[in-house]
Amino acid sequence: MAGSEEKRMALLSMDRAGGCDIPMVRSDHPFRDDESSSCPFASSWSERYPDDLNDLIGPLRPGVSYMNDFRYSLNSSTIKPTSILDKIRVAGEAGYDAIELWHDDIDLHISKGGSLEEICSAIDQHGLEVPTTIFLKGWCEPDGPAYKEGIEECKRRLEQAAIVGALHSVAGPPLGEVDYDLAAQRYGELLDLGLSMGVRPAMEYLGFAEEVNSIGDALKIIQESGHEDATIVLDPFHDFRGGAGCEDIVKLTASQIAVCHFDDAPADPPPPDQHDPDRVMPGDGIIDLQEFLSLLRQIGYDRWLSLELFREDLWQQDPLEVATIGLQKMRAVCEG
């Protein structure tokens, strides 16, 4: 286990912006060794993770009544201007089971003299899971300086993801033309890198991307990577914006889904003219979310639905109120 210990020590001693050492790995991270209090990083996700991820995620939050077959998460973009520690607090107080964290927020906290230990402690204090961190970029370049720079940044972010206890990290797709053979190769390599640190990079599609704008496009990269640990990030807004819909969910297995972002879209402007700030609360738009949920249930998916909005009008409001209303709307759609 000498190699694993070296990786752990490298993470714990790595200097961050502002000279902040990383002091700990979350005590409940699935790759932490309970007996030795070290953090051995598995070479294969399947070696460490049980077949039923519910066993890994653990029991539902005590004192909360559950009538739903999904678990609710808050994507911290929904309350973007709030500091990361307050975002974590808000997610816990509003009643979410998990929070997705953005690396830009982590870096901002550290640049202001904060630490990853504070982030880990806040997550633990509020009893939250971290389904993903967001996001990995620059991983799909051809050989050259851009790829070298991109993969180094991915490595840095994956190290952060491991320490805050994230199960996955979102791999954003190229926005322009894509060489699918190269993308599959690069995604497989990114998975190997992430798994060496205990984090599973998940392939994302974006409805406004030129090519990788549907479940089918992301699935092509996943399948051609040939990697058994490949996963995808689903999102009804991107299904709507890209025009392909959500029907390809039936081509997935539940274990291939890292997280489902959850949102809705207005009737106007037309789908090709919509972008992230146009998203609305679940149930406030025109997307057939019941079809989306029905297909998830059909394949046996019962994990994270994560509220992801980018609305400046909501950013100006009380973050706890926004998060609370968001959870109420998610429950109304999923449990009504």
C-alpha cells in the first residue's frame, strides 16, 4: 500500500492558492480506511463500491419523512452568490440530502484564506453527501500544450473532489466539433485518472453544445471508451434545449447515471434560443418531467435529483428561501 500512502500524503501536503495546506480527507469518504485513518485510493471503482450504491450512500436522513423514490440534492449554482460554507448550511437547513459543489467556489474560499478542512467540516456538520463536484474541462484536447494544461487542471480538481468526499466529478463536453474517437479515448483516460484518486468522472452533455448535446451523444462517448466505470449526467433542460428529448434514458442502466440535474424550461423563448439563465423551477415550465421521471423509474434509478438553476433573479433573493421553495417544487413534481 506504499503507493496509496504516497498519493494520500501528496494530497494532504499540496499547496493551494494562498498557501493553504490540505489538512484532512473527509472522515466518511468511501475511500478512507477506517482502521488506519488513511485514504487508500482504489485502482478500480468496482473494487471498493458495493453493487447497491444505496449501501454506500447510507440511510436516509433521520427525522425526515420520505414518500419518494429519489433523493434530493441542491446544485450550489442555484444560490450562486452565497459563500460556499453558507451554501452548505442552506442545503442542510432546507432539508436536502446532498449538495453539488463547484470548484470555482472551492478555489474562491481557499483564496480568501479558507481551507478544505472547513468545507469538509461543514458538509459533515449538516449531514450532507456530495454526489459531484463541477466541473472538469480541457480533458478532450489532442496532444499538445492545451491538453497538458487541461489534464493538470483536471487532476487538481479531482484531488479536491476526493478530499471533500465527492463520488463523481462532472466532465464537461467540448462545445464545438468533436472527434468521437479521441473523446472516447480521452474520457477513458480521465476515468483512470479519477479512479486512481477515488473519484469517478461523469460524462455530461449540454443542449447548447454543437455536437455533444444529447444523451445519445454522451452515450456514444461512454460506450466507445470501453470503460466499465463510465457514467453520465442527465438533465431535462439539456434534453429540451438540444431537441433530442429524454427517450434514450432507457438505453442506460441505473448504475450508469451519476446524477440527474433537475429543472424546467419556459415556453418562451424557443428552445434553440434558451440558455442556462432561462431555466425555471421544476413544474413551472413546459418540459414533460413526468416522462423523465417515469423513464428513470423504468430502469430502476432511485438516487440523486439535483436542483440546478442559474437565474440572476433568484440569486438576489434569500438563499434559504430559494432552496426551500426549490425542494418543495421538486417534491411536488416527484411525489404529487
